[in-house]
Amino acid sequence: MEEIIFQSGFLLCGFNVFSGRNHSDFANFKKTHKFFINMKTKLSLLTLALVSHFSMADVQYRLSITEPEHHLGNVDVTFPKSAQAHIDVQLPDWRTGRYEILNMANGIRFFNANDGQGNALKWHKIDKNTWRVHFEKPTEVTVSYQVYANELGMRSRHIDDSHAFIDASGFFMFSDSFRQEPVRVDLNVPKQWRSVSGMAFAESKHSFKADNYDILLDSPIETGINELHKFSVDGRDYELVIWGEGNYDVDLMLRDLKKLVKTGSLIWHDYPYDRYVFMVHATSGARGATEHLNSTIIQRHRDRFASRSDYIGFISTAAHEFIHTWNVKNYRPSGLVPYDYVDINYSDLLWLVEGSTSYLEDYLLLSAGITTNREFYNSLTRTVNRHMKTPGREVQSVAHTSFDKWINQGGDHGKNYSTNIYLEGALVSMALDIDLIDKSGGKVSYRDVHTELYKQHKLPKSFDAADVKRILKEISGRDYSNWWDNYVDGPAILDFDALFEKVGLEYVYPMGTKEIARLDGAAKSVGELLELTHVARDGNAWKAGLTAGDKIVAVNKHQVRKDLAATLSLFEAGDVVTIDFIRRHKLMSLELKLAKGYNSNKVIRAVQAPSERQAKLYKAWTGVSHPNAKN
Ligand SMILES: [Zn+2]
């Protein structure tokens, strides 16, 4: 019972009882108000709390954009009357969907606090993103500050003279004491701007309301000069809002988004929203996307919408974010429930959050008829080939890379010693899917795991690895513990030939592929020189002593220009050559045995004559017929 009272955030006799994870304020509160934890009064307090809750005032946020060209906004937040000795107000240290500490409090200036009568209150910072405001008698508290919002690519906060993208985590401070209370947001923006959000409008076209801070934080606002398209599918409302001018084809986008949003029924059989907003930034210098409660923000270069491959990039991203509406926004691993906005949220299942989402996006696109079989194989080929060129696949499990996502780094070391929740997460999901389909003769698939996660572990519940293993057993009748040890908790060494053979595909070099000599790594041009950006761990170049950052000058005393492949085409695999290179301003030299490579990458394609079983499993796997099936 104590737990219920403390977590519900009810107002008790004008005192707010604390909610959420940070109970440091609560300890303080307990000292001065011991009667709250007196067992005898508990029941009557709860009754009172239920009555009083409805009289609680909203937390009110006001954002005024008066100097958009300087990326500045002014925020006021008014918290309802509180009788504590102080309240702590905090700006999140990360934003949902990006598992990385972002230090967003670095953009705050001119912080001040006032009571309900406008009198200044004392405050001081107690850590990098927490301001403690002191007062002596019960009062409303308004804090004001300036925000510098110039992080477009982070999809956290951006203001310029044409728009603002407002992820509340980058703008709006919260107090744990009021996290569960209703919120209202009012924007003061240039007259011709239009505001759109997954949140419901309040009284004006630039004001929104939400049931609590968590919803506000997961419902970004796009406001500015934009184009807006609305459509309905199966009784639910959708909006596509685009900021920026690009080479996109809105009719095509709308046609495919309508097909895409129907696919939710293929896996989850139920929709967690009545209204959903696709926000698009057609811009430059920012690329990526983020999922939210009933909206997504997708950023692409303004010129990267028109070609078929660019367009598939866009619609695949839309599919990915749409899947997240269920996978992470409606069921998510225990380390992320509830979100802790000021600390790292550890989970060994981020591979299932991200990788499985990446994996399932191709299924949705193919079964909806948005992409073709061939486009599906191309996407799969890219994923598998990237994985095969990642030596880190032999080092790090998807469980470990999930847990360490917050500190993971890419680059040369990352490629050699790490895996990726998206890439390897997708392939582990695929391996599990094909295993389930194969062992059940096509009756059970990995999609059923997600159907059950949504059914059994909807928020505010959560799930952990044991729950996923239990669900696997429930749906397949088989124990997946050993499989999990091998492919999730240990580095997943996948046999792609065996996997693809089951569903009537093959992973082969295309006809005419030739053997070539290669230096196993990657390089980029820097001025006149060719700098190694990656040297594959334990490859010939690595063993000979080359490392990322070395600048290749010559092979066998002949200068290397931009095209290393052209230079190496004069040699054969196994030839020993002299490499001259610059390392830290010093000319050096070493001998290297050239590795064996091929002038084409392997491709995934359909087998010419699938067996009846292959054709059946292919259909169960993809939702469409095998292209070479007899009937
Ligand atoms: Zn994602």
C-alpha cells in the first residue's frame, strides 16, 4: 500500500507525494512530514488523495521563440503549489530513442525562479542538470530560462528562422514530484508558423496538452513553415508534415504510408493509437529518425528522396519507426521502465528493441507490396555483407553490445571489437525467425514473439530475457535456452548458407566474379594521400603492422593516388609488396603479403528451383510467394 501511495503522485492535503525513481527529495520530505507514513492514517489519506487529485493544477510550459535566427528560446515552467522546503527541477540528460548521454543542460542560461506572487526564490544547482529551488511557505513555483537549440541532427532541439523541432527533453524541465501530473504547453511562435504534434491540441493552434510529463516527452512538436497532409486508414487518423523543400514525391509517400500503416495488424492485431503523425525534415547535415509514442521524426537530405534506392531508404525508415510504436513504445525491456531521464537505462535487450525492428521492417514492406522480392534481397545482402566485414562479430554478443550501447563507439576499434544492436540485432532476429519457422514447418515465427510481448507485457509492465525465453517455449514448445546462450549471450557466429537454404535463398558470388589482391581494410582520400580508416583485425595488413590513421604513400615505390584498388590490380593475392606510409609525420615502410579478395560482393538471391518445403517456408517467412515457386 505504501508503494501505491508513493508511486501514484497524488496530492495529499496540498502536499505532493513523490513519484518516479528519484526519491532523494522524498527522504527530506519524510523528516518533516512523518505523519504521511503513519500506518493509521494511510487509508484516510488515500481516500483524500483520490478526491484531491482532480483539483491538481497542470504543470504549465511556455516556450517563446523570439530570436529564431540565433537558435534561442525562452521557457517558463509553472509547477503547482507545493509545501516542501524545496523542489528540484531537472532537464533530462538524454532523450528517448537515443541511448546516449547528451548533456542537454549545457544549453541553459539565465535560470531564475519565482513564487506565486512573482517574488524571486533562492536556488542553486546541485548537479549538472538539477536546479534546487528553495521556499518557506507553500507556493506555486515558476522557473524561467533561455535554451540554446541548435542540435538538429540529434533530433532533440532545433530553432531557426523557418521552424522549431521541440523534443521536450531538450527544452522542458521537470520535477519528479510532478512527473505524473497533467501538462500543458503554450508556444509563442512567429505568426505564419503551423504547429503539429502527436499530443492533442489545447485551446489554441499553438498549445498542446498531455496527461503527464512522460507523454509530453515522447510527443515532439514540429512548428514552422511546413506542408501538412492528412489521411485516414481503418478509422485511424494520420498526418504527414514536411519541413524543408526536397525532391520528394508526396503522392508516392502518401500511397505507401497508407499501405504501411495497415501492416500493424499483421503482427500485433491491434493498434495502440487513434492518431499518428509522420514528421519529415527534408534538410541537409542531418540524417536519421526517432520513434515516439504516436509519432516519428524522420530526417533525410533534401535531395535523397527521388531515386528508387533513396526512396526505399525513406520508406524503410518510416516502417522502422512505425514498428517502434509497438516495440519499445508499448512493450519494452525492464531497464527502460519507467524511463529514468537523468541516468543511464541499462538493458541487455536493446538488440531486440532496435535490431528486431530493423529486421521486421523488410517484412512489413515486402508483405505490403511496397518493395519487391529483389529489393528485399538487396537490403538483406547489404546487412549480411556489412556483418561479414565486421570482425567484432566474433568478439561481442548482442546482449553485451545492448548493455554497453550508452558507451559504445564506432570507428576502427568499434568495427574490430564490437557489434551493433541494429545490425547484429537484426541478424540474430532473422536467425531466430528462420529457426522457429523451420522447426514448426512454417506455423510459428518470430513475429509471434512480438505478438505475445504486446499481449502479455504491455506498459506499465516490462519484460526481460527470461520472459522472451518463456514466450519462445510457449509458442514453439521448445526450450530456446541453449540457442540464447549461443546467439544472444555469446558472439553470434551465423551460418548464412544453412539459414538461407531453409527458405529457398542462396548467398553466393555473382557470375563472373574474379579473385583479386586486396588490402583488408578501408581508406579515404585526405588531400593527395590515402588514409587508412580501418584495418581488419588479424588480416594481413593488421599482422604486417598497418593501423588506422596510416597514410599510404606508395606500393612497391610507386605512388598511390586516390584509387588503391587500381594500384593493387597490378598484383595478385599472395604477392609480397613494400608499402611506404606516413605515420605521425614520419615516413615508414613495411612488407605486406596481399590478401585474397573478390571484385564483387556476395549476393543473396532466390534459388532457381525451390523444393516444396522451401517455397512453403519462404511464404511463412516473408508473407509472399517464392518468386520461383512452381505454383
Ligand atoms: Zn529504431
